[in-house]
Amino acid sequence: MALDTHHITALRLYGHRDIRVDRVLQQTCGDDDVRVDVAYCGICGSDLHEFHGPVLCPQPGKQEPLTGCSLPVTLGHEISGTISEIGRNVSNVQVGDRVAVNPAIVESTVGLAPCADCDQGFPNSCARATCYGLGGPSGGFADEVVVKSNNVYKLPESVSFLEGALTEPLAVAWHSVRTAQFQPGQDALVLGAGPIGLAILQVLRVRGARNIIVTDIIHRRQEAARSFGASTVIDPLHDQVGVLEVIQEICGQDGVDIAFDTSGLQSTLDTAITCTKSRGTIFNVAIHEKPLLVNPTQLSLREKTFRGGNGYTEEDFRSVLGAMATGDLRVRSMVTAVVPLQQVKEKGFEPLLSKGGQHIKVLVQPGSKPHTRTLLPVL
């Protein structure tokens, strides 16, 4: 049977624990838009939060203020693919280009004047920001996505579609390391070896860290951290020696220069504060499901800095693509499963939500376009 070219397959969120694979009407490609045939789209932790939400997606009966979108919305924002159509005003890419998508939607994306943060070059701090795959008119868990042409970046020839789908989470890591003001030769602690923790580990290695200590309680993630270049991997639940003692033996009595908390637990925040040296930095990358407790005196007495980072900027996207092109970032082995779009709930969401630690990064493969069918075996 011939494929209906006016409809596409998409995974949409309808509400709490309600995601469905639908046939939806193909979007129009506007004058400033590009149509991207999706090769891969990664499942992010935020997608799992939305499944239990909605959180960042529009609430039932409400509209996303910046885009006017409402439920159901197509999920997925870690996207790679091929340009299949361009609008008449588009000149930065052409049909056939392989691209990664920056999913950010800010005022300028929808034709509004930029806010102060956006105007100063910090669109990641925009209070009104949303993104494709959460609050936008399209998302990456679909055969194709229509986005503004400024939201796509050409993939270097040596970077595969699979690696391209990891550009967005790697940009989060690159931005975190950059915003933390990490300097070559410093020591760092990474609390949590999930996708973002492992990405931060790799960026630290590329940027010249001296020692990178990683903690995690899941064996598979511990092994991944070792394979990606961690100096030392600690299991805080089962190892005989505590995290602080190990760090003091490796880095000296003062501790690490920077601790990156990617887990968002009270225990990891406490460890980050304890293990950071005087005038060091505790950097939060995690999204917290509930408030945590902190005693500011712990920071003041040794003049430690607590700060956080959000998302990425164009600089981070381009830096990641450059580092992948040179082979400095070797990220392919982060992908532990590729699942077909039609079975994304049972083969993607449910295994990740089980918290069994069997996967690190799961990619979704639409599979309805000829160029996406044989890129990698699917589960």
C-alpha cells in the first residue's frame, strides 16, 4: 500500500501517562521553515517526566503561551535527519543536507521582539522559552519535523545520524562545563552516570581535566563511565571507602575544583558540597522533583559557589559538532538501544521508567522513510 504523503506517524502526549502513536496531518513548510525527515530522536529524561506529567508541556485545557499549542503535542527534541523541503526565504541549508536540530523556541522564533535575556545572547535563560517536542507545533518522535531554518545545523561529513541525535544532550553538557568556568588541569566530580553525566564526563576529558571522579550505583553506568575515561568510579552505596576519602587520596585534602550534580538527590547535593574545595564550585545540572535542603553556611565558611546551568546556546551546539567531527567526542557507544516509533512506549519508555539501569541512551527510529530504515538494527 502506498504511504499517504499528507499524513505522518507521530507519538503524541495527551495527558498523564497517555501517549499514543497517531496518524496526523502533515505540517505546511513556511517561508522560513525547513522540513526534516527524522533519522533518529533520543528519549530524554524530560520526556519521561512529561509521561508522568505534563510538566513542561501544556497543561490539560491550557495553551503554551509562546506558541499557542495545546495537548496533544508530539514529543521528542533530540533530533537528527535530512532536509526534504525548504521555505522560499531559507538560504542556510538546502534539500538533502544532513542536520541536527536545536529545538529551542524563543520570542524571535515566533516573530516577537526578544526579551532582555535573548537580546543579550542568553536565549537559554528566556523565561518564555519552550521547544519543539514539548510546547511546539511538531516534535522528533515522528516521521518528520518542521522547524525554523535557524534551528538546524549541518552535520559534518564524519558525524553520523546516530551521533547527530546526541548533539542536543551533549550541548547541555558542554554548556554546563563552560558555564561552570572549568579550566584545563582542574579536578572534577560528576555525581551520576546517566546520559548527561556521561556527556559531562566526556566534555571534561576533551577540555583537559586532570582527574574526573564519577559516582553511580548502577553497574552498567559505572562500566560506561570507565570506558569514557573516568579517572575513578565510585559506588557510594557499596564501596568500602567513602567518596570524600577517595577524592582526598586522588586530589588532595581540599577536594575537587568543581562538582557536577546530575542526579538531583539530597545525598548527591550533600556530597557535592562536602567534596568541593575552598572557593570551588558546586554546579547543578539536575531537574529536581522536590526541593532540597541546604545550609548556606557550608558555602560561606569556605567561600564555595553554588550555581546552575540551563540548556545551551548556539556556541555550545557548534562546539559539540566540531568536537565530534575531529573525533574528540566519541559518543556512539552511549546508545544502548534503538526502537521503532510504533513500539516506543513498550520498548522505549517502559524500560527506561523501570529504573533497572539496562539502558543509557535510547533512540527512536521512525523507519517510514527509505534513508532511515537500515541505519542501525532496532530492538
